[in-house]
Amino acid sequence: MALGACIAGAALSAHAQSAGAYPERPVKILVGFTAGGTTDIIARAMAGELTGVMPGATFVVENKPGAGGDIGSAEAIRSPADGYTLLMASVGPIAINPSLKKLKHDPQKDLAPVILVADVPNVLVVHPDRNISTFEAFQKWAKENVGKLNYASTGTGTSAHLSSHMLSDRMGIDATHVPYKGAEALNDLMAGRTDFMFATIPSVIGQIKAGKLVPIAVSSPNRSRSLPDVPTVAEMGYPGFAAGSWFGLLAPTGTPEPVIVELNSKINQILPNLEGRFVSAGADPVGGSPDDFRKFIAAEHDKWAEAIKSAGIGKQ
């Protein structure tokens, strides 16, 4: 018993020392998207707070945009698994792209989850000229125009596309997908050239507040703290509907467990400080354990793989 206690104590001490010594030099957080986007904003806010709670630490965000976030993921995977290169990633490169593209890497095998940082629901929006302000009115309009409506998205296979496809399929309205490159989708919706779209809350919250777009429903299981008066699709008669964006921190597989535990602990500690900034931008802070995030990623991968199959999208 005494020997076992000594061994256990030594192990705990070694764990504490390893975690306590980290970091000894600047930590790089890779972002696979351009500066100013939601992933970048969340990464920079988190990096600033981490620097405050880890004495002597410096967290630097480095943007590696391209290929829908896959370039950043690939660079993180190639980096030494020592805790000094991390990845702030979103749903696309981690849970959607593996079923959409022929990747040379496998995010679930090659990256170690640290923490789910934030959930960003997609919100179903229409132009004010449609004179639709409730989900019931939207549903009535859609079912009176089966096969006639179209929806915009920021690209084939994006969460915006798949969210609308899932809703169209569940409602049986046979709406036509009109893919765009990024912000062009929102521009054409606001010009009245498309009928509806799902967009991340941060990308449209300004237009919603200005009355230029009408929010109909959010795609998350629970209402968004950013739009608390907007119902979920699930509560409006489509139970289980969940399709949105999220952002989490990962590390190269093989990163020491004490480092992952330390990062997870510190980020859980700072998330309450970030809540105001996140919610005002349209994101809901999450948190939890690395294992929670691992299970979440696996479930998300399966869900989006089924949606991609249903949409008839082959691997590119």
C-alpha cells in the first residue's frame, strides 16, 4: 500500500511538473482561414486571455488560409507534437471535409482534441420583402412553392449548404441549391435574387439588427444566446435537427497528455471571461473535457457524412 501510494504520488508530481513547466516559449495557434473571420476572431480572443492566466506565456495566432481550412490542418499535423503548435479549427476541416474531399490526412487520427471552444449556430434568414417573420409563415410559403424555391450557400458542401439541404429534405420542399463563393451568397440574398439561406450568426447579425434580414430559426439544438427570441428548427416540429458551425482547439496527435490537460483546464477557466465578446459576435462558449470534444467530433463526422451522401455530393 505504501509503495503504491509513493508511486502514485510520484506520478502525480511528475504530471504536475510537466504541466507546470509549459509553456517555456511562445505557442503558435494556427488558423486555417483569413484574418478577421470567425475562426480567427475566436482564436485571437482566446489567445489574449490565455496569455493572462499562464504567467510568462505568449500565444501567437498565425493564419494559414486555403482549401477550406485544410492547409492549416495539414501544417498542424506536420508540426512537432510538443504543445507549441496548436490548431483552432472549425466544423469544415475537421468534420465535413473528410467526407467531401480526398484528403491526405485524417483529422480524427492525426489531431488530438483539446477543447470545444464555441458553438456558432446557423440562422435561417430571408429578405424583409418576403413579408415572412415566423417559421410557421416560412413553412407555409415553402410548402405552397414546392420545387420553385432556391437557397444560397457559401459553397457546395459547406455547413450553410448542408443545413439548407437537410431542412429542404425534412420539409419536402425540393428547393434548389445555388452555391456562391463566400460573401457573394449573402449579397444575392439581400438583393432578392435567392429565396433563403442558412448563415452563421456572426456573418449576419449586423444585417439582422439593422432590419436588412429577418431571422426565422436557428439550426442548433438550443436557442442561441445571441438571438434568444429566435426559435430552433427542432422546436418548430423537426426534432433532432442540428446543423451548425463550431470552433475548437486541437493539437498534433502525440502531444503530451499533461500539456493537453493544462490547456483544457486554462481554457475552461477563461471561457466565462470571453462570454460577452463571443455572444455579441454570435457565438456561444462551450468548454468541457478533451474526451467530450473527441466524442463530439466523431458524432459530427457521422452526421455530416450522412448529409453529404443524402445531397449526392461525391468526393472531390
